[in-house]
Amino acid sequence: MRRVIVAVAMVVITIATIVAQEPLHDAYYYRRATLFEKLPVTSKDIVFLGNSLTDGAEWNELLGNRHVKNRGIVGDILQGYIYRLDPILKGNPKKIFIMGGVNDISHDVSADSIARATERLILLIKQGSPRTRIYLQSLLPFNNEVRMWKRLEGRENVVVEANALLEQVACRNGVTWINLYPLMVDSQGRLKREYTNDGLHLMGDAYLVWRDAIKKYL
């Protein structure tokens, strides 16, 4: 009997170890995150923290500022931002621009949970780098008429609800709210067709709209 108990215990420990070692994100996330750990951030820098929408731009060229640093990762969720926050905060950057939540929506996360996770992120930034100015950008619309993103099907309203809550988070925490949603949405509540070729990610003209909306905050 004792041998059986020991054997069962060893199986439980093995399973627990496997679960503990299971990646929380995909391979691209870890490649990018480990690279960012090696790239220093300074107190003169302006950091763009986000997912594929942020990752997809050459921000320092768009904004004509060598101190702008892209910290976007394709597919990232808000919890992923928190996991990789320390290397950014160690440099006490001048400003951080945040956009996140659409991948959380695709994982069936509610608007309220997105707002709570974003608020936690903001509070961690304030605690870790009190002099950093924070800019919270709205979620953007998507367009399933261009390409069907099954995980986002019928969830356009979650973007609207999340943006309303995120604006409250920004106000409550004294950070600047930047509402990009109205600049990108069509009359049907979808991302404008001319701004995307897959219904979610942005074409060059959309990035110019985004750039023009934030230039005054630099």
C-alpha cells in the first residue's frame, strides 16, 4: 500500500511540474520578451506597450523621434504586459502609451475584466516608475465582414463596453485617455475597410491616423 501511495504522489508531482512548466504564451511572445529584456529603456524614452496593433508599426519613424520604443508583441494579452513590465520600469521611461484588450476579448474575457486588468497595469506602472506619464489608448474596432475572426464573432459590443470602462479607469487614475475608436470606425460599428486587409490589423493609412491623434501628447 505504501508503494502505491508513493507512486501516486510521484505522478501528482510530475503532473504539477508539467503544468508549472507549460508556456503561458506562444513562442513569438517569449522571443520578443527576452529581446526586450536586453534592450535598455531610459528616462528619455517613450514606450509603446501593446499587442500586434502596436507591434505592427515603426513608431520611431512614424513619429520622427529616436526615443520612441516599440514594446508591442503579436497576440499579447493584458496579463502578458504585466509579466514583461519590469524591464521597462527599470528605466523609468518618460512616457508609456498603452493599448490592449482585443486579444483578451478573443479569449472570452469580459469588458469589466479588461478594465480591471488595465487598472492593475496602470497601478503597477505608477508604483514602479512614479514619474512616468501614462497614456491609455482605446481599443479599436474590428471588421468581420473583411475576414471572419471566429473568436471575435458577435463581440463588437464588448469593445464599446470596454472603452467606456477604460475611460473611467483613466479618469480615476489621473492618466490621459486617448479615444482612437471614433477615428477608425464606420457607420456600422466596424473597422473601416480601407484601414485593414484582414479585418483586425492596420494598413499604413490607419497608422497615419493613429500617429496624428497622438502627436500632440509627445
